[in-house]
Amino acid sequence: MKALPLPWRQDRMILRQFLYPETACASYLFGCPTNRRFAVVEPHAALVDSYLAAAAEAGAPIVAVFDTHVQADHVSGLPELVERTGATAYLPVGAGVEFEHVGLHDGERVELGNTVVTTLLVPGHAPAHAAYLVADRRRGTEDPWLVFTGDALLVGDVGRPDLHAHGDLTGEDLARAQYASMQRLLELPDDVLVYPGHYAGSVCGRSLSGNPVSTIGFERRHNAALDHADADSFAEALLENVPPPPADQAAILEANRSGRLPARA
């Protein structure tokens, strides 16, 4: 019998990162192999077949799909994954999407066997934005091992606050919310791994690292975007030299809010 690659032979939680260079997006397959319950977070529409193939190789179904927020720079693969697997869709409460999903409140948990996902609401990049703390009970604790930070905390930067500004909600309002959210994330232990939704090349930040993984402690020490004593200076710096918005942003937001499946070739 052909042996599976080493990551699939562990009883502990599996984690696989998928990078999409065209929009510098990072997404993740993770979950509990013992109880055969996997999830995908921040799925990209172009990688749906890749997630399904990886889950099939590992011998477990995808039962949950998470987005940290309504994406503005790429079409989410969440609706197609849900359609093809029957998985439950999860977004932060108040995301404003038009399709069936579970809106997660702060502190709400989703259990995937021995893998436990806890919601931490971190608005700022978007008014409804979550980070997902992940613990693995097979490590002997329910303390978080890693956090999927979406576009909130990036490696070397934080997510821009202007893309979801609308009506009376300004970029400055969102930047101030982002400051408070960063303080919540920085309360996590230094050794918690940070897995963001983007890396260098994305329009969602200005000084992103090409390394798509970090730790809370490293970002605390080296992320210049976090080096502000108060919300005023943080917001002022975050709103300076903001890059152009993503191409086709309005159409992307409409697709992700409606849950419309991407057109097939």
C-alpha cells in the first residue's frame, strides 16, 4: 500500500496552506483527521478543486467553510465549496451576505472533532470581520495554537480600512476600529502562529512580507503598523498613501455578498 505523505499520517490536526500568486491570497485546509472533519478558511474560487483533492487525499470530508469577511479583492470559493460538499458556511455576524450561513458571534465556537475554532471579532478592515482561533485537543490543551487573521493582521502590516467604507461609515471610523481590534489580537500569547489571508503583492496592505506565516510575538516586535501609542496616530498612518482599490471591486463585492457561483469556462 502506498504511504500517504507525512502530514496526513498524524492523528493531530492537519493544516495545509494554499497560495494564489495572482492576487497574493492565502487560504487553508485544516481539521481533525481522527474524527474526519475538515474545514477550509478564506477559500479562493480558483482553488476549489485543489481543496477537494487535498481533502480526498487525506480521507476526510470538508464539513465547514469559513470566510473572515466579505472579500473585496477576489471571488470567494465559499459558495461553490458549500454546493459541492454540503458543508456549513460560516462568516462573522453582520456580514450582510444574502445566502444561507451561520453568523458567528464573538467567542462562539465550532468544533471539528479535536480541532476547536473560536471566533474573535476584529472589525476594521471590514465592519464585520472575524479572526479564528484554533486549538488542537490532541496537544493536550484548548489554548489557541494558531489564528487565522484574514485581512486584519498581516505579516508586516495590517489590512487597509478604506475598501468597505460606505455611507456614514468612513475609512477613519474603520481605522479606529482596526486599532482596537489589533489590541485584542496582541493580547494573545507570543507563540500563537499567525496565518493571514494575504502576503506580499496584495492590494490589501502596503508593507506585506513575502513570508505568509508569522507569530503574534514576531508581529508585536517587528510590525511597524502596530507601533502606535493610540488610535489617532494609528488611523492617521493607516490612511496615508493608500494604494488604488482592487480592479473590479464593486463586482467582486456583489458576487461575494450574493453568493453567486463563478461562471465556469
